[in-house]
Amino acid sequence: MTFCAVRVAPFTKSLMSTSRPPPMLSSPALLNWRVARPRLNVSLISLFDTTQQYIVAEATPTTSLVPNSCRNSGDEALRLCGTCIPRADGVCGYTLRSKECEISPDVEEPIEEAVSEELPVILVQDLATDSRFHSRPYCSPGNFGRFYAAVPIRSPRGINIGVLCVTNTVPGANCDETHSNILRGLSKTIMGHLENSRLKNVQKRNMRMNLSLQTS
């Protein structure tokens, strides 16, 4: 995965011009989602620590589906990739804590631990009017997202470590179980990529240690 360098807003033109989506955002599943929901305008991958949300990847409708390809002049700028925001200011922190599918505005905040085997899909038709989110800084009218759909990124140990979300500046979208399953599949692909990268790093570290012992 090609991560953007994480920083705090404001955005810089140089970073936006060099931002790249990771390879898994160029998968056939995302293409299927784009065909099914052409009005969706931003896809984001975020990872979390105890206080911050780190937006490490972004894709727009004009982002190339070819991994690591150069951006064209007509491509939309990647506005959020490489930024971090407080968990409490965004919406994805709610998705990170979710454990039930299709949580409604009337249900209280879910607990931190994820227990369901199936990844929950969170749908919000309008962030600006939803009672859970309308007062948050990034959910007011005029911001980049009104409609929001998201799924947690879950580790093999069952811990939610990140969130994949798609947004649109126009509220409301007809998303069915097919769309939800596409998001779930993408989330699992992302987690698989992260896990493979971790194992490769462990293997490289072990090889370096063995070489050091052999030459000492």
C-alpha cells in the first residue's frame, strides 16, 4: 500500500499533487461500486489511534483504476489524503465502534469491542440532518460529504483498526445489500493487504537479524 504522509490541515498543493490511492482502491470491486453508484464522489481509507483519525488513502470518480498511475490534469484533487483529524470531529469514529448492521439514529452509541463476524455497514442518508452527526465540524451543509456509507476494517483478531467510507455531496442514495457486500469485500481486501505488508516487514527484519548473526 502507498500511504500518504500524514499531516494536519490545512492542505498543501504539493501534497495534493503527489497523493496516490493504494493498489486495493483500483480493484474490480471498487469499479463495480462506481458503476452501481456513479454519484458517489469520494472514497476514503482511515486508520485510528486512541485520539486521531488518519486518512491514509483517497479516491475520486476520476482517480485512475491503474495502480500507481500518474494523475492527469483533469483529475480531481485529493483533498483529504494525508490529513488527520480528532476522532470526535468526524463520522468514521462511530463506524469504528459499530457492531450492528444498519444502526439507526435512535440506537445509542455502540461499544468499542466488535463481536459480530459480519462486517457492519453504516448508512447515513444526510449527515447535515442526522441527529448523531449534524453538529460535528465536517458534517454541516457545504462540506464535501452529505451521504455517507462505511464499513470497518477489521483485523484477524477481530479488532476494528480502520474504516473504509464513500461519500457524496448530495444527500440520499439507494444502497442495497449488493452495495453493502461490495464494501465488505473491499474492507477485507484492504485488511489482507495490510496484513501481508506486516508479514513481509517481519520477514525482512528476521532476515536482517539472521544475516547479522552470521557475519558477527
